[in-house]
Amino acid sequence: MANDPAELAERIASGDVRAAARLMRDLDDIRPGAIAVMKHLYPRTGRGFVLGITGNPGAGKSTVVDALISLYRAAGKRVGVVAVDPTSPFSGGAILGDRIRMQRHATDEGVFIRSLATRGHLGGLSRSTGEVVAVLDAMGYDVVIVETVGVGQDEVDVVSQAECAVVVTVPGMGDEIQAIKAGILEIADVLVVNKSDREGADRAVRDLFAMLELRGHDAAPVEIVRTVATSGKGIDELAHAIDRFRERGIHASDVPNAGGITPRRRRRAQATLRELVVDRLRRATDGALAARPELVDEVAARTTDPYTAADELVRAITASK
Amino acid sequence: MANDPAELAERIASGDVRAAARLMRDLDDIRPGAIAVMKHLYPRTGRGFVLGITGNPGAGKSTVVDALISLYRAAGKRVGVVAVDPTSPFSGGAILGDRIRMQRHATDEGVFIRSLATRGHLGGLSRSTGEVVAVLDAMGYDVVIVETVGVGQDEVDVVSQAECAVVVTVPGMGDEIQAIKAGILEIADVLVVNKSDREGADRAVRDLFAMLELRGHDAAPVEIVRTVATSGKGIDELAHAIDRFRERGIHASDVPNAGGITPRRRRRAQATLRELVVDRLRRATDGALAARPELVDEVAARTTDPYTAADELVRAITASK
């Protein structure tokens, strides 16, 4: 990155897609130059609407995203997409097809799609996703969709940091509608029952309602929308539900503080900051480990216990006396 | 923990199951007293054989574990099991049944089963699993089985740190046998095709062989074993394959260094140590964040960028001048 950071930030903010893609790669590699550019881009963020989408494998998340992109584009909005790919070597095979389908928007200048593999990300998925979202936001995309393909906790965390989290499920998965309950209701702002032309759709909606009921009176309202994303059915209604969620001031409890910052926005800022700090300390740890190979040998030989060795490394890294 | 750490460690090492269970809970809560006990237990570890088992959801991992426990018990060996539960709110519903089945061994004094949920673990799954394995090892269990139910990267990492990693798959999953390939061959020491009385078993074995071939000549040999775990068929052969793996000196490349430490054992020690250090630094980060709430507000208000704020927090935590 030979360019001046301020100038490069300017170019990216005014829509230079190649420069943006290169910046994202450089951020993945944690290049200092890329961070300098981000410092210039950051003040321009906060205008795009960040929408998270997650749900059961096979629920048709990518098809829902695909349909939403078309709808937002028809309304003249520019759309950025961060597709977070499987976290695990054990995922199904249907993913690639959906991905390819979504790529039909790739020739549309109003759409920018970036895939993030969850393996090999220095410093974690959450940091990488946050950075890509920030770049797209600064580039002026009106809506930034974060879609996860995988089902790991990391990915759930990523979606829960969006301004609106949409959770997609399907009827007829039997017990799985039960298994979804614990973590999912915590993060869902809007629930989608996709493939709702299938048998069992009524029951799926009823089950979700029953689960929402259990949350008690203080819980924020969560709409349940039925879609058949392959035909576009219900996507309008989904977009409206998302809008209504925004208009409700996010959560009844999400009122801004004196500085105009809502708790949700503050949580996101804190998560971003924490991720960056832990990431740097993780790298400091790797450095300290490389500098003290004999400590690892001693732990392996069980002549030193790992707790004592960890104390020593933490002392080497931090300022404790 | 009012007791003297050395005395408590002695009691646990001589088989006090209640004290061991309490220690594991206290380790989860990162109580200093628990760590003091671990320091005494650690020199007693390294004798048990740590066996990791992972694989596709629905492949019958728990049934394989169940059958292996029976086999090892019949041979007079004591068995500890760490069952790592789903990482995600999106998992299937069949898990509980398998878990309950395995619990039939819970009344056997020669078997100790500990479940670890992947949510809510302070400091990460890998640290928690490592600590439970160390306790079971110090208690003199001959075999410590680490079984993961979930499919997240965390869980794959956990299994890859075992002395022998068994990966269980099933025939007839179509494309999924393809999807397994990338991450799985890296960690598999023994491959199992379970439910091998099903159609497609031959093809599954052939596909796995083909994938192993692609690794080239230098790759360590990996046996493929067919099982029908529900009837116990093939479990003997699996145990033999595991033994042969041990006898082969783990990997051709896994020769001990001058200190008698094999690369694999060293890698495990390094992973344990790294997890402990990062865990402490993560907690230091949370402390620093709590001490500087205005920094989070500034990032949320976009008056400070997160990189600059992270620099400041890292400075507060570490000794960089």
C-alpha cells in the first residue's frame, strides 16, 4: 500500500471497488497500512443499516438474502453483503449452489459481495467481519447484510452484533425447532419461517410463538414472517417487518443515553474494541511463546505446570511487577 | 475450597470422584484455589491415553464411544469421558438420546463422564477441556475419551489435540463425504465408516481412500475401519487400529527430541499454555474496558476510531513504552 492513507480512504469512500477489495485483504493480513486507512474511513461509518441473517443449515438463508437484495435494489438502495462461510469441515454440500446463485448480483454495480471463510482468519471472525462491514458502510452502501452459512457460536455472535438480526428457520424439521430455542430467541429481532408452503408451516409458526411467549412480558416484540424465498413470496413482508423493527426504536429498552448512543450501538462498539485488543494480545502471546521455547518443553515434560508457565508469560507480556 | 491444595490433590488422585467433580466446577469458574490444586495434580498427568472422537452430526459418535467404553471396561481399563456439547443453538435433536444411552456407564465406578457445554465457558472450550482431561489423567483413568457433539472449529481443535484423533463418518450422505475432506484429513489418525451395513458403505470407504491418496507419499498412514456401533460390530477392529496407531510411534515424523518430547506432545503443551495466557489477557481486557467506559462511548459516537482506542487499551494492559 504505497498510497497515502487519507487519499486511499477517500478513493474507497467514493466507491473504488478494487481498492476496497484490496483493503479488505490487507486487513485480513493485519497490515499496518490498512489500519491507517481504516482510521480515516471510520468517521464515515454509521450511516448504513447493518442486517444480520442466520439460521438452520438448509433453511434457505442465501435464497432469502438473494430475494432481499433484489427488493432493496428495486427500491434504489445499494447493498453490501458479507457472506460468512462455514466454520467447520463438516458442513453440507448445498452451500456452493446458493453462493453461485447470489453471485448473479455480482455484476450489479449497486451490490458488493464479500465472502469470509472462517478458517485462517488472523484474530477471529468477529474482527474480520466487523472490519468488512465498516468498509462497506463507509463506502455508502445503504444496507449491509451479514449472512452466516455456518452454525458456530462465532457466527451467531457476529449476527447478534447487527442492528437487526433475522433468524431463518423452516417447517418440518421436527425436533430441530426445539433445539433452536435456547440461543436463538436471545438474538432474533425478526423470525422467518421460510419454505412456508411446506407441510408443518402452521405448526412451526405456532411453536415459535409459544417460545416467544415464554420470554415474559418485558421481552421485546419479535415478528414472525412466512416466506417462500425461491418465489419471492413474503419478502416484501419481511422487509416491512425489518423496517418496523427499526422504527420501534430497536428495543423499548434501547433508548439513547445523554450522548445519543443506544445500548445496542454501545455493545457493538465494545465488542469491536474488545476483539481488536484481544487480537493484539493474542499475537503478543504467540511472540512470547516463540521467545521462550524452553517453557513449552518444560510443560511438555511436566517439569513445570502450565499455570506457573502461563504466569511467567503473562508477566513477560504485561506490566505487572 | 477450604482444604489444603496438596491434600485435596492427593484425594482426587486417589479417586475421590466428588472432589474431582467439584474441582472441575471450580476450574470453570477460574477459582484461584482450584488452580492451586491443579499445580499439584499436573505432575501426575501424562500416563492416560487421550483419545479424541469427532465427526459428522448423526454419524453415531456417541454410539461408537459407548461401544468403546464397554470394550475397554471388559479389558479392565478405567475410562474417563469428556463429552463436549453443541457449540451452537442450531443443533439437531438426537443428541440427548445418545447422551442418555452413554449414561448407562455412569453407574460403573470405572467410568467417569463429564459433559462440557460450549456456551458460557470462561476462557474457551479448549482450556476447559484440557483441564478436565488433565484431572481425569491425574486420577489414573487409563483412557480419556474426548468426544465432541458439535461441529464448530473449537471442537475440531480440541479433538486434534488428543493423542489419537478418530473421525467418524457414515455412508450415504452424498456430497457431505466431499465436504468433510478439507479440515478432516488434517486431524484424522483413524477414520471410521459407521453404520457400514447401509448402502453406500463401499463407496464411502473408497472415497475416503481416494482422499487419503491425494495427500501424497509423505503423509502418515490412516486406517479406515468399518463399524456398526449399535451392534458392536467392528469396534474390536477400531480398538486395534487405535493401538496400531499408538505403536507406530504416533507419526513417522513424531520422533522425540533430545528431551524425549515428541512434536505432538509439545504441540499439545503449547496449545494448553497459549490458551491459559490468552484467557488471562482476555480477562485483563475486560477489566480495562470496564475501567474506561468513556472509550467505548467515543468509539460508539465515532469520535475515536476503534484502532486508536485499542492501542490505548493495549498500552494500559501491557508494558509497551
